[in-house]
Amino acid sequence: MTDPTGLEQARTKMTEAGVAPAAIETFTRFYHLLESGETGLIRESDIDPLVDIPSRAELTISDEDAAAALAQTAMLKLNGGLGTSMGMDQAKSLLPVREAPGGDGEILSFLDIIVGQVRAAREATGARLPLLFMNSFRTREDTLAALEPYPDVAVDGLPVDFLQNREPKLLSNDLTPVVWERDPDLEWCPPGHGDLYPALHASGVVVALLEAGFKYMCVSNSDNLGATPDATIAGWFAASGAPYAAELCRKTPADVKGGQLVIRKADGRIVQRETAQTHPDDVAASLDPTRHPFFHTNNLWFDLEALAAELERTSGVLELPLIRNDKTVDPADSSSPKVVQIESAMGAAVAVFEGATAIEVERSRFLPVKTTNDLLVLRSDVYALTPDYLLEAQAPAPLVDLDKQFYKLIDGFTERFAAGAPSLRDADSLTVHGDWTFGAGVRAEGKAELAGEGGTVPDGATVGPEGF
């Protein structure tokens, strides 16, 4: 029997830490689901694929309607991630990505490029385009410091950020809050991006945007530089009258993770199924592009009036499905106590808003960086950064697989590519086994592969199927 004091301990801990009441009630709802054995799994037999959606490439939105919709749109970036999977301890959005347009040698971070994209869109369209960040307690200070050189980011007196909530990690054996004296910060975790809703409710941001004359909001992850301000999609969304829309991309062989939208047979409602909500027996079906052709980009559009009404109705506690995430209290120490992190996905709100819809978008709107493999491609000549701070593909992105022992963490990765990323424009793939350091001007061609214990790839070398 689960310790009946576990929830009480967790609620007390959150209250004493100043966590917003809506977040505490959301946590309480999920705790009861967890306690009852809820897994959040969505079985393949209970759903139908979502296949019939409009495509951005085929939209016919007038320039006037597109501009009018963008003028009433705000941009929100989820910025709570620390990049812990890459060994980082600050906001992932502060990671250096590309040289600035113009080639003056300045290296820009995700954050710098996002600001550049919004500034360029403002100049091109005249839209006010507020830019807001949802920070975590671990990313806020560094992010606000990085924004100081950009005083023009703030619009109409709106805040540039608000805080997502935090919740206690729970011991797997009895669901009581873990105590970890070596690093008390590790006793806490973010509640997943489904925390967007109680965080918005607590911050008052949605009401503030409405009062400032905005009608729509586009939400995306800060590590996805493809999710730029888009007047065409804004115009389509405004014309649709939908309260909510999700951007989806067609799958490629590389897309083995990520959520998808499906149709629940019980009521015909569109719902989201995350990887963690897929039963092991259903994984093959979920990944089959002939059955489920789209995956979720985590780029969302909201009608602010509909969002405000739902937050008011529920006091910020939307009925999202539970995602149980089993971890260790110290992610870097597999021997530390096993814990459960209660999470939810913001895209799961598609089932909450009646009339919610989706749109197929080009792959260029989905350029996330989850691993150093992704980072290498983004830093390479596969992409060019335009004067408008858009990442334009110069060639199809190759599959990159770097030896995790040496390249998984950002310090090891940076050390081995100190001379810069190799050219990947002529590569179908790059696979690296062993400890290799890359010189300057290295090129990868075809199915490029390095094997063995490692060594140095000389300046100017070409790596192919048999090495260099």
C-alpha cells in the first residue's frame, strides 16, 4: 500500500517552496492517477491514425490576411531545458550555434538567433510580435542576463519571461518526496511542458496579452530554430476559427522518437500520444509511416480568448494525461535512488479544446537539437544562416551517429571539433566509432565512417565509407 502521507509531504514541500497553487493542484491530480496505477499508455487498438490535414505548402492566404494575423500574434519559447543529456548545467538556449550573418566572427547562441528572427520579422512586417520565454528556476537568471543586450525585446510593457513550476521527485518504492542532501536542487524536477498551462494561469500572461490587443500565440521549444514567425500559418489559423492547432511533419527514417496525434475511437477526438505513452507492443505500428505519417513538432498555436477561458474554467488545472518518467535522483549517477517524475505534454491539450486542429508543415520548421549529433549538423554547412536569421538547408541533413563515450557530453564534443564542424553537404551519413579529433576543413562524403580506437583526422582530409 502506498504511504498515505506521500502526497501530503509533497504538497507541503511545494507550498513551502512557493510553487503556484494551480501547479500544486495539477500535481495532486497526477499523483492520484499515479497512485492508482495509471500509466498513461494509449493502445494502438484504441485509436485510428490522423492522416487528413491541410498542408502549409498548399495554403492560399492573402498577404493582407497573413499580415493582419501576424500583427495580433505573440511568440512564446519554452526555455526551461538545461541540456543535461549533453552535460550542460545552464539553459540549452545559451549554447553557441552559428557564426553571425556577415561573417564577422561573432558566434551566436540559440537565444541570439531567436531574437534575430523576431527582430527581422518585426522589421519586415511591422508586427509588434512580443517575444516571451517560459524559464525554469534553473534557467531564468542566465537567460535574463543574456537578454540584456536586447532591450527592444520587450513589447507594450509585457514581461519577457515567466517561470514554469517545479515539483518533487518521488521515490519509486513509496511515492514520497526524495531527500538528497548532496544536492538538494536534484530533489526537484520540472513537470514537463504540460506545465505551460498552470504556469500561464499563475503568471497572468494570457490576460496581459489580450489586454494589449493580441489574439493568437505561437508556442515552440527554444532549441528548435525552425519555429520562426510565420504570417502564412498565422493567417490560416486565424481563418480556421480553431481554438488550438498543432504543426506536424511527415516522418523520415530518422524519426524514431517524438509524439504523434491520433484519433481516439471512443469519441472521435484528436489526442496526443507521446513515445512514453506507447505500449512496447505498439512501438512498431506507431513508427510505421504508412500508418502514422506525421509526427508532432511541439509547435502550437492558441486562440488567446479560448485559452484564457479554459484556464479560468479549470483554474489552470487542465485534464491532461499522465506521463510517468522513471529516473534516478541524480541523472549522472545510475546508482542513486530510483525516482518517479510526474510529467505531462502541452500538446495533449489538443483533446481539451473542442475543434482543435493540425497542419502539415515543411521540415524546415522542425530543427531541434536534442543531442550533440543534432548540434553537429546544425553547425555544419548543411545550413546557412541568412541575414534574416533563418536557417536555410543547403543539402539534405545526413544521419550523424557519434560515439557516445566521447561525444555525448558537450565538453568532449567541443574538444574534438575545436577546429570546426566538418563539411556534411555531400554526406549521406557520418558514423564515428572511437576517439577521433577533427582537424580544420574536413569533408565527409557518402556513407562516411570512422572506426577503431581513434586518432586525428588531418586538416583538409576527406572521410568516406572507408575512413580517410
